[in-house]
Amino acid sequence: MRLLAEEVQMSYWYCLTHLRVEPEEGCAHAERLGPDDTREDAGDALERAHERTEAWDKQDEEYGSQGEQ
């Protein structure tokens, strides 16, 4: 059975070793962020991770300050 191109769902990953977007066949998953549905989304993965880390750090600070009152 042959699959049509639109039936095949590709996954893209951002490689932290090579600092580039890779398809499923690439470096080990431990070295990558993803998966994402598009190359563009995968290219933004590092920025999204940074934004999430900043948000979590802010939550940690707010939580810590509540315990000091």
C-alpha cells in the first residue's frame, strides 16, 4: 500500500548539538527539542524553551516570596 504525501505526518526537531532543524532521522532525541509539526515551529523551539523557563523562574520567585510573608 502506498501512502500519499499528505497522509505522511513529518516531525521536525531542533538539534541542540548542531543548532539546526532536523527530520525524524537525526541525532538522538536526548540532544533535541521537539517534535514539532513544521520546520518553522522546530526552528522556534529554543526560543519557546527560553520563554517557558523565564515564566517558570518567575513563578518560582512568586511562590518563594509567599512563604516569606
